[in-house]
Amino acid sequence: MFQRFVRTLLYSFKSLLLHKLRAGLAVLGILIGVTAVIWLVALGEGVSYQAQQQIKELGATNIILKSVKPSASSSSGRSFIVEYGLTREDYDRILEGVPTIERAVPMREITSTVRAGTREADVNLIGCTAAWFDINSLSGARGRILTDRDIEERQNIAVIAAETAESLFGYEDPLGKTIEIAANNRVDVYLVVGQTKSRMPSASIGSSLEGRDYNQDVYIPLSTFRSRIGDQVVTSRTGSMEGELVELSQITVTVGDLSQVDDASDIIEILLEKYHGSKGDFSVTIPMELLKQAEMLRMMFNVLLVVIAGISLFVGGIGIMNIMLATVTERTREIGVRRAMGASQTDIIEQFLAETMVLSGLGGIAGVVCGFLCRPANFGVLWVIENWLPEIWRSLPPTIQQLQPIIAPWSIIAAFCISVGVGVVFGLYPARRAALMDPIEALRHE
Amino acid sequence: MELAGQIDDLHKYYYLGNQVVKALRGVTAEFPGGDFVAIMGSSGSGKSTLLNVLGGLDRPTSGRYVIAGNDVSTLTDHELSAIRNKLIGFIFQSYNLISQFTVLENIRMPLSYRPDRPPMTREDIDWCTELALQVGLGDRLDHRPHQLSGGQQQRVAIARALVNGPAIILADEPTGNLDSSTSAEIIEILNRLNAEGRTIIMVTHEPEIAREAKRQIYMKDGLIAGDGIFPG
Ligand SMILES: Nc1ncnc2c1ncn2[C@@H]1O[C@H](COP(=O)(O)OP(=O)(O)OP(=O)(O)O)[C@@H](O)[C@H]1O
Ligand SMILES: [Mg+2]
């Protein structure tokens, strides 16, 4: 049975060789369709992989709470100081109120100017605890990172990020040097105890979470932040004064298990709403929800791509059908002879179906081979844009610049099966036409 | 003697629009096994039509046709195809070889439609070579039809018709495209096959060729006008 199948395919191949160009064009049609499926899916997977990585970096078991400055109209009083956001009481209430909580990491952040000797850098000044480094995958490149003891001792020490170190100290070792941090119109001197490794900035995810550049940070103990700078931060900007009173900029809550995220976030939202009312001065971001949304989006994207690619396969199928119809007409006499020699209608159907399957199968295999060229092709295109069209390159979003297509195994299998399926479907009509021909008419055909 | 085939009041009509062409109008005949029949008659008298029905390539509009004990009207396409394959060898005026196949491939083609479609074996190939040898083409196995003369092509067609060892050979003007000496060679082969015990039914226009057969049937306007043993 199998042997016979192989034999039929071999014969089909042989008779297709009689019209190489024609067969080649039919194969090309399928090839393009199959390649399109694989490439489009690979690009889609690549994009969504990036998004998922970013979300996973946030931690799927995390719930991220941020202080949000209310819009100007709703700011209370005539005071130029706006009081808003998460409080230390919120922090304590969350720790007590959420039973599944593993930890909550508080953080306070302002923008500030830091000086070392004559050099100066605009930085994000972050008051944090030891866990901050952990949840953001920050590790030390030199010296050490902040520890629990630093929080207790409330000393003027700082860990600086890679770019901050470079702009303040060039390529000198910053360890043991001092920096001056200006805030609230006073300047404090801090001892640099460590420097973090540089880290890819996280891109923004949808509209719910802005990206974060970890390379221009200065980290000091949260307790030091509170005693040296305080909750109220005033900045003078071109004459006018602006101020905010914020206890905590962010609290990152971690629960033990994925299944606890939903409940925990509900409790937190209820808790916070009770004390913040309708001020709208905080936001809750749930990476797991984002992950689900991204997954949804990816699926929808894939469906769309498969539809597009399916259309091109359909067109390829029409090409095959066209060629098979021509072949059948051309070989009418041969069909008559075979019928006279004892071929049944089924035999004739098999013969022509095998030919279409060889055509579409070859197209499928060639398409899969071209499918694997997706990465080099993508790399080549990006390289050309980066080196020859730098203007266009700069205007591309980082998602595209760093795009790495991921070839999905299922897309290869699906594309190949669909191509053979297309061959069968589009070959059926010409084959049936051949089989139903009147043998005598066929024999008489010129 | 056992009957190779029997036809009874056979009609074959072609419907062209509202016009009816009556190619056969009630033909009755018997073909004993081992017979050698020449069918003669003017052009359009229904000779080819009769032969196609006898070969199971065409189905009559009405009437009975029994071949080797099977009533053709009750057979499915598959069964009828099997009978064509096993029992009947066709030889055509225009040879009808498959042009992209070699001599050997043409000869062995009917083997691929044997019952249950068994794969080709070494013995099968040897047998095809042997047949080519018998018709005098042992040195042309790898040639293609267009590299052969008409007589040679017809011999290939005869070898192809013989490959499944058919009991009946149907030949529609097998010498129609050949000169007289080549025709004589073909007829000699047919005579030999008849001597082996095969039934041969042959359509021809040439009386000298028809004379070689044991029996002649004359057709006129879709009917048998005369049936006789030669010389008689
Ligand atoms: N497919 C067909 N459709 C319509 N009419 C047909 C068809 N085949 C044959 N005929 C008609 O049937 C009649 C008999 O044809 P047939 O081919 O049997 O003649 P023949 O005796 O073999 O003639 P020739 O000696 O020229 O080969 C003719 O009138 C022919 O026109
Ligand atoms: Mg005729």
C-alpha cells in the first residue's frame, strides 16, 4: 500500500518534469503562501514575545500600585503644594489586610540633580529598600547594593546606576567617592557604596504602565530619603514654586501564587478606595492581567495573519488547479488509453491527485525552507535600514528595532499540511474531470 | 466451443441536440473462443462502435452483452475496468502509445492496473522484455514512440495488449496506417496469437486483410448485413 503510494508519487514527479516551467510556477504559488504563513506568524510571535517578556519582568505574581498626581482641576485648596498618593498607612494596611501577601516593597522617587566635583547629572532619585533591587532584577556591578541594615542605620549612602556613574565619574571607579544630592533647596553629601549593572530599559506596555530607564538612577535607603528630604518636595521652576507631598511613589505587592493575584488585587483596591475615596490619586497595575491581554492580542493577531496567509495559499491553489486543468486536457488521450488498458475511474483520480499533491507538497517543502530564512531576512532588512537609512531607523519604535522573529513549530506543520490540503482540494476537480471523461471520446481526442 | 462473447439485439444511439444518431440498430452475434473475425463495412456503418462495446469501453443504449459469462450491464466501472485489464487487449489504428514513456514503460503500463494493483516485480519486467523480443523490438526497449516507425509502434501496441495474457484481442483497423508489407507482418503476428487460442476481432477496410480471418462480418447502417466463413 505504502509502496504503491510512493510509486504513484514517483510517476507523478516524472510526468511533472515534462513541463518544468509550468510545474515550477505552480510550486512557486504554493511556496509563497507557505512562506507567508511561517514568516507572518514568526514576526507576530516575535513581537508578542517581547511584550510578554516585559510583562514577565514586572512579575506575574506582582501587583503594582503607583501614586498618581490628580489632574489640576481637582487639586484641593489654594496651596501650591499638592498632597496625594500612597501613604505609609496604606502600606501597613495592605501588609495586614491581604492574607496571601508575601511582601510589599515601598519606594519613593523624585527627579533631582546630582553633583560630583564639577560634573553634574539629572537623575531619578529613588528611596527604596533592599527588595527593590530584587524585584527589578538589578544586580551590583561594583561594590554592593543596599541592605536591610542600611535601611535601619539611615546613613547617607547611595548606589548609583551605570549611566549616572559614567556621567559623574567618567570611567573612574565611583566606589568610596562622594556625591552631592540637591533636594528641597538643600544639598546633602552621600557616600557611593555600589554601582548597578546596566540594564535594558523596560518599554511601556500599552497605556497602563510607562517604560522605565534604570540606567539614570540613584538609590538611597528609603529611611534616609524620609529623614533627609522628607515627604514634601518643592521645586522652583522659572520663578514659580511647585510642590508635592507624597509619602510613597510606588508599592509593589507580591503574592505567593498566581491564583491569588485576583483576590489580592480586589482586597487592595477596596482598601485603598476606602481611604482615598474618589480622589483617583493611585493606580493599580496587574501584570498578570496584562499578560492575559497580551495573550489574547497575540491570538487575534495570529488569526489575522493566518487569514492573510490563507488567502495567498488559496491563490496558490487556484494556480495549481489551472495547471492541472491544462494538464488533464493535454493528456486526454493518455487518459483514454489508460482506461482502455483497465484503469478504473479511481485510478485516474489517484493519478492526477498524486500529481497535484506532488506539486503542492514540493511547494510546501520549499516554502518551509524559505520559512526558515525569516530570521536572516529580518536581520538583513533591519541591518540595511539601520546602516543606509538611519533617519527611518530612528523613527522606528524599539519593538521593531529589536524585533527577533520566532518561528513557531506549529506554523510550519500547519503551513505544510494546509499546502498539501490545498493541493488535494484544488486537484480534486481536475482529477474528477479526467476520471469522468468518456474513454472513447478521450481516445479520439486530438 | 465456449463463447468468448455474445451480443443480443444491441442498440447504440447518440443524442446530438434533438437529433438521434443510431450507430447500432439491433446487432446480434456470437463470438466463440478462438475465433478470428474481421468486421468490414463502409465508413460510419458502426464498426468501431461495435468494437468499443465489445471491449467494454462503451455501454450499449439497449440490448444484452455477455462477456466471459458476465452481463456487462450489471457491472460497475471498477468491475468492467478489471475485465478490460484481464481479458481484453486493445490495438488501435493510431497505436495510442504514451509519448513520454519508453517502449518498455508502454508495454508494462497495463500491469499497473492488475487486480489489487500489486507492485511491479523483476519477473514482470522480464516478461515485458520477452514480449518486446517476440514482436521484434528487443533492442528498442528504451526508445520513445516518436523514435519508432509506424509498424514498430504498432508492434509495441500489440505487446502492450498482450502483457496481461488476454483471451480476446480487439483491433480497430490495426493496419490502417501501414503499408502492405508491414501490414502483412502485423497480420502474421495476429494469426500467431489466434493459433495460440486467443479470440481476435478486427475491424478492417481492406479485403486482403479480412481474408486472413476465419470469419467476416459485414456491417451496414448499424446492422450486420452479412456473416460468413471465409473461404466459403
Ligand atoms: N460520439 C459520437 N457522437 C455522435 N455520433 C457518433 C459518435 N460516435 C460515432 N458516432 C456516429 O455513429 C456512427 C458509427 O460510427 P463508427 O465510428 O462506429 O463508424 P465506423 O464504422 O467505425 O466508421 P469508420 O470506418 O469511418 O471508422 C457514425 O455515423 C458516427 O457519426
Ligand atoms: Mg471506425
